[in-house]
Amino acid sequence: MRVLNEVELLNTRRKLRELEAIHREIERETGGDGELREMEIESLMRLINGLKEEISRSEVHQTAGGKV
């Protein structure tokens, strides 16, 4: 389990916002290869969920009084 320090946590939140924006853009797209778009969406969701888990673990660790 990896716990992020404050700078890493801020950067991870920024990356999460950027990935979520990209995800919304891809979902709105039409045309092109639908199967490829679905694979992109799945990949982005895995990244987004991973970042959310990292953020949650770090926040819980900080709330519990652990040192980062």
C-alpha cells in the first residue's frame, strides 16, 4: 500500500480531473471505430478508479493520524 504525500495527492487529484474530462469527451464522440472507443473508455476507467483508490487510501491514512 502506497500513501501519497501532500504534493503527490494534489498532483493525483489534478490527473484525475484531467482523465475524467477526457473520458467525458470520448463518451460524447460519435463515428469512428466503436470497439476502439469502448476499449479506450474501459482503459480510462481503470486509470480513473486506480487514482480514486490511491486518493482514498491516502485520505484515510491522513484522517487516521498516520504520517505521510
